[in-house]
Amino acid sequence: MTTAVVDIGTMIARSPEIRGGQPRISGTGVTVQRVVALFKLGLNPDEIASEISHLSYAQVYAALAYYHANRDEIEAAIAEAEAAGDRAEAAWYRSQRAAA
């Protein structure tokens, strides 16, 4: 029986046209950031694979390995996403006050 060998270096990809070039699991639109968010919520890799059912365990572990190897990059992306959300929320509240 022959088993295909997977080069783990090919499991994470970046493409400017997909998710704005964020690192993601190859062949999917699932970003490393999304996997990390679930991990930070307390889900273990098995639970993450169940939550995003089209991912394999290997893909989840590859995303987490990428995060641990590139923590500063992913943490900066998370912080920017949170800041963008805060800016959008503040703009919405300002628009509601102006309309009242």
C-alpha cells in the first residue's frame, strides 16, 4: 500500500486575490487567523476540525503551526481586524446620533 506524502510547506498559501493575501489553508478560503480565533476561544484542534468540517486535522495543525512560527504577524493582523471593527462600530454610532 502506497501512501501519498504531503509536503507540509504547501499547506498554507497566500494569494492577493483570496482573503486579501492573508495566510490561509491551501485550497480553502479559511485563514490562519480564523483557526487561531477558534483556538483562542478554547477549542482544541479536534473541535476546530469539527467546527469547520471541510478541514482535516492536518490542515488545522498546519494553521496552528504557522501561527506559532509567525505569531507577531498573525497577532498584528488580529489587532488590525479588531481596530477596523472598532472604527466601523464608532462610525455607526456617530451616524445614529447624527440622524437622531
